Amino acid sequence: MLTALLVLGAGGLGALARFAVDGVVESLTLRSFPLGTLVVNSAGCFVLGLLAGLGVSHHTSLIVGTAGIGSYTTFSTWMLETHRSAEDGDARLAWINFVAGMAAGLVAVLLGRIVGGAG
């Protein structure tokens, strides 16, 4: 029961953090590129890499990684934003968003693992 409550709490906090971070980033940037989603997903990738690098327990990984970061990051929004750009006739922006998201995520995971000591 305690684990379920921790998952619920971490998931709720992750979702609220995503809403806040995305809102702040989007308010400071141009609307044509979904930078808020890129920042959120990259930060989440870094934290997941960090958890892996630190070798945290399965329980911690479940609570922080799956519940907290899982609700913080958003694959579906990233893909929807990419798709909408293509639908709107801006294939260039769609490809930039797709490639930037993949590259930033991979680099962020690697950096997180390095910072966590897994090199």
C-alpha cells in the first residue's frame, strides 16, 4: 500500500512539474518550436540516466523513475507536436523537432550516467 501511495505522489508531482517547466519555457521562447517539451524530456532523460548511473534500488527506480519521471516526460506530446508541424506543411520543423528530441535525449541519458558514476 505504501508503494502505491508513493507512486501516486511521485506521479502527481511529476505531472505538476512538467506543467510548470513547460509553461515557463514556452513563455520565454518563440511559439514556432516546442522547446518546452524538448527541455522537459531532456531533463527527464538526464535524471533517468543519473538513476541508472547511481545504480539505485528497484524500489527507488520504480518511484522516482517510473512514477515521477514517467509522468514528467512526454513522448506522446513530442510526437504530436512533430506530427502537427508536418500536417501544417512545415516538414523542416517536424524533422528538426524529431532529431533534436532524439539527440538531446540520448546525450542527456549519457551525461546522467556519467554524472552518476557509470561512465
